[in-house]
Amino acid sequence: MSSHPFTKAQRREIGRLAGLAHERELSAAAAELQSQFEKWRCREIDVFILNEQIHKFHDGVSRDLYKRYAMGEAHWSVASAIARGVLKESEVDAAVIENLRSVIELARQMSQEDEEA
């Protein structure tokens, strides 16, 4: 259990939110991959390049997102998704937001530092 005292209902909500954020990020990444299929259909790239893009998707963003949402701590994943704008605070129960506030702020700082690097 994390250091944040979540109720059973809050833990369930955090799990739901983690699933929603994962779906949103994976959908965005899949849309980018779909554009590679369109290039292949239009003969702008060959099937070998398409295959390489599929491989990069599977071993890259897809795997990274799986690790973030399925293997990480759900409260951290949700806080990070809020900090990065994947989830809006308005979508999250106020009590959950308050319990996550310090983690959200830390995630925002880390995200800013990553952008500046």
C-alpha cells in the first residue's frame, strides 16, 4: 500500500482512472501508427518500413504505457496523467484529487524538468 490513505472506493476509482488514462494514451499512439498504415496503403512507404514501425510501436510506446499503467502504482500513474493533461482534474472525485495533490505537484515538476532537458 502506498503512503496515501485511500479508501476502498477511492482505490477502485483510481484503478478506473488509470484504465481510462491508459486507454487514452494508447489510442493516441495507435492513431500515430495508423498514419503509417495510411502511408503504406498510399505506397509512400514499403511493407518493410511499416513492419519496422509496428515493431517500434510494440517495443516502444505500447510497452512503456503497459509498464506505466499495469505495473506501476495506480495512484502515481493517475497523478502523472493529471499532471500531463491526459486526465482533467474535473474528471476526478474531489477527495481523490486532495489525496493526490502532493503527488500531482511532484509529477508536474518532473514533467517540467523533462521538457526543459
